[in-house]
Amino acid sequence: MKKATAKTNISRRHFLGTAAAAIVLPAIVPSSIFGQNRPSNRINLGVVGWGMQGPSNTKAFLVQDTCRVVAACDLDKNHLADAVNTINGHYQNQDCQAYHDYREMLARPDIDAVMLAVPDHWHELVATEAARHKKDIYGEKPLARTIAEQQSIVRAVQKHKLIWQTGSWQRSQAQFRKAAEIVRNGLIGKVTHVEVGLPSGHFDFAGTKPELLKKFATATPPVTETDLSKITPGTAGWQLAITEPPADFNYNTWIGASRMEPYIKQRVHMNWRWNYNTGGGQLLDWIGHHCDIAHWGLDFDRNGPSEVEAHGEFPAADALWNTCTKYRIELKYPDDITMTIAGGHGDIRSGTKWIGTEGWVWVDRGGFDASNADWKKGKTLPEALRKVKLYESPGHWRNFLDSVKSRQPTITPVETAHHSAIPGHLGLIALLTGRKIRWDVKHEQILGDREAAKLLTRDYRAPWKMS
């Protein structure tokens, strides 16, 4: 593996493309000022994307009595058939309508809200189209592939006065709220440092790697390499990996605004996240979870770091799986708070840990720990200690539907999603450039580094255009 340094040979243009300098985002307007009328009875929902998160999100909505899933959209005919069959099977009818073009589905006036679970490189296009049709949105994290695309989504949601829920569902879980409340109520004293532990490496979510390795083993001569992050253009393994797209999958549309590349099965469904042309690796895949919780405890949902430094290990820029496999990012926040975001470093435990002058607290999906044994008792803090009470959600999907009706913000509105992901985006830019990034939190600009600022956005392949 190659370490990213100031002299890295990784081409930033190769990863993200070059476009105009940073887009300045005006002051963000709180969602709570909005009060447009929406459905008072059943909420008709359309779903876009049936890969990794789409099925689980949809099934969570199917059991909600205030919601009716009426349409599904996917570019893969097999995925779409599974989506329609699942939805119709639940309702015991044939009412769910199938779409291959999300724009057709979003144009339906009877659809009130949508669930979007598409690859990162599609987030901006689909979300802003949904916003133009005034659909409330449940959208997956990270908010988008780049900061500029995130800014575009924020503007669209605010302009059309929509309800947005991000799939950062940890906020709807009791142990994460309890940990954040311990911090917000000052029980650990003044916070000095936060550790955010994320996964590293690559994982074959789609289960398509064994098929390719079998193809390698039976080739003449056989290909012995088994690490897809070491398969590069010009090698026998690369040539074996390239195939024609299947007839039931619209690959040209799927690649969308991203740079056109040969079809490789191991780079599409679920595993698109390991290619910077379509995803952001483990860093951006997880930043909307544990960094989101870190910000919640710090009361930084509308704040961010001023300086970011990073180092990491990358495959070759043109490798089949090319995202960073090991990384460490150091950030400076207001109030003399520092944060370390790391993947693949044993000293940083998975999850979120806040360290203060009078103690510490750590939380992850599989555990909870703290310097004070009393804090570990019970699902919530004793009422006497809860002077600051954080948003309590009845469940992430129910919370979204309740907000669609009440027009009050969800537990993870679009502005929160935007700020939760920014540290990951800036960290990736620091990794790719090998330089310290200075960030203007208010105007959302990289200061004093025009080349780094180009990485706030990416080129769009014609005919697609960012809103």
C-alpha cells in the first residue's frame, strides 16, 4: 500500500474531477420555521433504490400504519421486481407501480414523500429532483458525494420547505442519546478531545468477489492476486474483470454524472463505495454515523472544524477498489476541542468517545462505557441530571412520518446531515492533497488552497448537470 503524502502520486482529478472553485452556501435557515400543509391522513411513499439500504428502509415503512408505499424505482430489473414483489406481498395486492426513471415516479402528484437509497454519486440529482416536486425526503448518508453537492441539496430542501430525515438512525437509539446527554449536561466537564473510530479496508457487501476470484483461478495462465485493490488496468486480472453489462441492468444510466468506466460487476451494487468515482470508501460511508453522534454531544450540528490534517494508505488511484484503506484525521474545533477520526488504528476504538476534564464516555452499536460506573446504569440518565434533554425519537422511520404530518424537524434534518459529513469530506481532501486544510465554517470555503478547493466539487458527465 502507498502512503499519501504531500508528494503523493494520486491524481485528485482522477478521483473527483476539476470544476469551479468552492460554492458559498448562504446562512442556513432552520427547518422549524416552515409550516406548509401536508397530508393529514395516509402518507403515500415512493422508494428509489433497492440495493443495500433500500429493502430495510422500505420494510420499516411498510409496517407503519400512517404510510402506504405506492411506487418503487430501480435501474436493475431484478432489483425492481424484488422491490415490487416485496411491497405487493406485504399489502396482498398488485398496487405498487414500477419505474426505471426516478423522474417519472417523482412527477406523480399523489406521492407525498420518498425514500432515497441510491449510490453516493446519485444523491444530489435524485434529491434535488424530489425537492422540486415538493416531496418530503428520507435520504441515506452521507448527504452527498461532495460538499458542493451537499450544499445543493440543503438549498433545495430549504427552498421548497421540505421535511428531511437522514438515515443516521443512531440518533433514534437510546444508548446514543444517553451518551450525548452525559456530554451536553457537563458530566464529563469541559470536553477537550473526541475520538471517532470508523471501519477500514474494504468489504465485499455484494458477495461478488468470489465469482471473480474463481474466474482468475481458472484462467490460462491463472491470476493469483486475490486483493481487488491491487487489480489495475493493463493487468490480466483487470481484463478478466471487465464484462458487458447484463441486459437487465442499465449501466450507462447507473454511472450517471460520474466518469464513464468499463463495467465491472464488483464495482456496482453495494461495492460502488470502494471506487472514488461513485463512492467515498469507509470514511464517507461511516462519517454520517459516528461523527454525527460526536457532533450531537458537542452541540455542533451547525458547526465544524477550522483545521484538518490527515494521513492514510491508498491503493493505486486506478485500482479496481481504490478507496483509502487506513486513515487518521486530526481536526481542530471551536472551544479548543480536538477530534481524531481514524480507521485501521488500534488506539481508536470503534464508535464515539468524548474526553473531558472530569471524565469520559464512549458509545457504539455494541456497547456503552464511561469513567463513572453510575452513568452506565439504565437506558437513560436520571431525570435530575437531564437539565439538557435531547430530541427523543420514537424510531427513525416513525419520526420521519410524524414530522411529515406535524411539519416539525426530524431528529436528523438536512442541515445536520450536511455538517455531520463535512469532517469526512475535508478529511478526504486532506488525505488526497497531503496538506493541512483550513476551513471557513461560516462561508464553507477552503482558505488559501485553490487546488484543494477544487475537490469540494466534481465534474458532471453530460447530459447530467448539478442543480
